[in-house]
Amino acid sequence: MRRFRRLRTSTEMRRMVRETDLDKKDFIYPLFVAEGRGIKNPIESMPEMYQYSIDMLDEPLSLIYDSGISRILIFGIPAHKDDKASSAYDDNGVTQNAVRYIKEKLPNLIVIADICLCEYTSHGHCGVVCNGEILNDETLPLLAKMAVSMAKAGGRHRCTLGYDGRSSGCYKNSS
Ligand SMILES: [Zn+2]
């Protein structure tokens, strides 16, 4: 068996042969925003990560901004969930309000909203479910409404959209 450790022996050698460089500009910070007030709940599976309510966002936002990371991905945690994911496309929903708040405060931060219904449905699936199946035709208009609502929340600064619903096979192109 051959081991190619020769190329790993020193920092200089590794630097020379490295194919991938990671920089702050490559990272997107996930921000979990819960509906309510005064919330800073630790996320057990992600050490040092918390769910914040909007009134508690200033602390993580300044940490993120000062660290040089310029992109965040918001995961909203709505108080109300139902089988049509109505909080996902409520213009006054927790995610939309978070986008609005962050864009007002830090207009240069790139805010990405995840277009995905999982967190907003009472059953946790990424779409309308009937007899144990996700119905793509019924789900698509909801994803579209969510995308429009998130884009509107970004206002003149715009909100970038991440299309996660694609993983359920609801559509192919995200452009
Ligand atoms: Zn989803």
C-alpha cells in the first residue's frame, strides 16, 4: 500500500498542493429565529448555537458581522404550524420579520431565506400531504407564495432565496 504522506509533511508543502482554500467569504452563518420575546435557547445538537427571538438578535448579529462573515441563512421557527404551512407565506411571519429587521440593521449583510415548508407544517413534511404522500402540484403554489413573501420582506435590499423544497422533487430549476 502506498501512502502519500510526503505531501502532508509541512505547512509549506500542504500549502503548495492544496486544491481547496476556505475563507470567511465562503461561509454562510445559520441563524435560527424563534417567534416570541426574550428567547435565547441553546441548540443541544449544535454547541454554542442558539435559537433567538428577534429582540435578541443584536448580539449574534454583531458577532457575525465583526467576524467578517457576510452571509447568513435564516431558519424561522414559527409559533403556529398547520397542514398548509401558512406561517411560511405570512408577510408578518417570524422569518419575514427577521429578514426585515436584519436588512434594516445591516443592509450589507446577505440574508438568505430557505424556501422550505418543513419547519412550518404541523406534520413536518416539506409540502401538502395526502394519504402519506407529498402532493407536488398542491405544494408548488405554497413555495411560490413563500418565495414572494420572503423577497418582499427583503425590501429594496432584497433577500436571497435558497430553494430547499427542491429536495422533495417539487421542481428542478431554482433560477
Ligand atoms: Zn423542506
